[in-house]
Amino acid sequence: MEMTLRKATTADAGAILELVNGLAADQIMLPRSPASVIENIRDFVIAEADGEFAGCGALHVVWSHIAEIRSIAVPTGQRKTGLGRRMVEHMLAEAEALGIARVFAFTYVPDFFQGLGFDVVEHASLPHKVFQDCLNCPKFQQCDEVAVERVLREIDDDPVRGPLSRPLPGVPLPIIGR
Ligand SMILES: CC(C)(COP(=O)(O)OP(=O)(O)OC[C@H]1O[C@@H](n2cnc3c(N)ncnc32)[C@H](O)[C@@H]1OP(=O)(O)O)[C@@H](O)C(=O)NCCC(=O)NCCS
């Protein structure tokens, strides 16, 4: 079977939504709205097996030095064939090309990410900007996902300073526990 990766087009939105929201219905990952997939279609990489849709993943730039891996999924029948790893490696390479220093994800499968060089981190160690989308999440205030992060390069400080770029002492995060 020939496995390939390619950038998504808007024609992939239906397959992405079916896969991601099918898994979300089983509480395996968070759902995506059609608008959020279409508006962010340039974030997505598509995996194909013999030319057929076989998975997706998205790299979303959150701040000047940090990006999030979202909505990574492979259909049940295609798993454990290396597609998930290839998509993560592809997105890490994209992140490096964009000048990103840290790539994180919120996940229920930390072991998968740890096998790809990610470390489990405290939610509170991530910059405030990261939590903007949490306001729209059905699990807001009761997040049970594990935060994982891969540091691509060490940076002394945020290259674009701003109030949303780093945790602020004394300001509560919108997420309680994990
Ligand atoms: C997580 C997921 C994307 C992995 O995709 P995949 O194509 O099966 O992964 P790969 O075949 O590339 O596996 C890469 C490595 O991770 C391991 N791995 C795969 N799934 C794993 C899991 N659920 N838990 C722990 N390790 C896992 C594999 O054994 C493999 O290890 P190896 O290199 O030592 O052999 C896939 O299981 C999936 O779609 N899960 C449901 C959706 C989900 O949970 N997505 C994550 C949301 S953040």
C-alpha cells in the first residue's frame, strides 16, 4: 500500500469532519465545526493510502513561537501503519520552517506523543494565548486532556512580547485540572 501525505484542500473538509466528529462522538477527541475546519483548511495535512483519504492532522500557529497540533486522526482500519507518526513529523518540520520553537497538543493519547519526543507538561506552563480557543470548548472548566509539548529550539524569551504570550502571575487560567 502506498502511503502519502499532502496539503488539504477545501474538498477534504467533509472527510475531515466525518473522521474527527465520528471519534468525538465516542469522546476520543474534540469535535470540530464545519466553519473551523474550512477556515483553517491551510493548517491541515492529509494522509492517503493508495490515493484514498486515510487521516488528517492540523498545525495551528497560536503565537510567534508556539503552535498546536490539533485534530490528528487515522481511521481505525489504517492505524499502526505509521501514518500518525508521519503526519506529526511533517507538522514538526512545518513548524520549524515557520520559526516555531514549541509545539504542543492537548490529548487523550500522551503515550503516542511521548513516543514522538513530546513531554507531558502542566497546562499552566503554556502561554495564555493557548487557552483562547478553550472558551469555545465543550470541556471548558473541566478539561481532562493531557498537555504535551515538544521543544524544537530553546528561546530566551518570547520574541513578540504581549500580555497573551506567557502565563501571567496571579491571573487564573480558564482550565481547572486536567
Ligand atoms: C493517535 C493516532 C493518530 C495514531 O495514529 P497511527 O497511525 O495509528 O500511529 P502510528 O502507526 O504512526 O504509530 C506511531 C507510534 O505510536 C504508537 N501508537 C499509536 N497509537 C498509539 C496510542 N493510541 N497510544 C500509544 N501509542 C500509540 C505506535 O505503536 C507507534 O509506536 P512505534 O513507533 O514504537 O511502533 C490514532 O491512533 C488515532 O487516530 N486515534 C484516535 C484519535 C486520537 O486520539 N487522536 C489524538 C488526538 S490529540
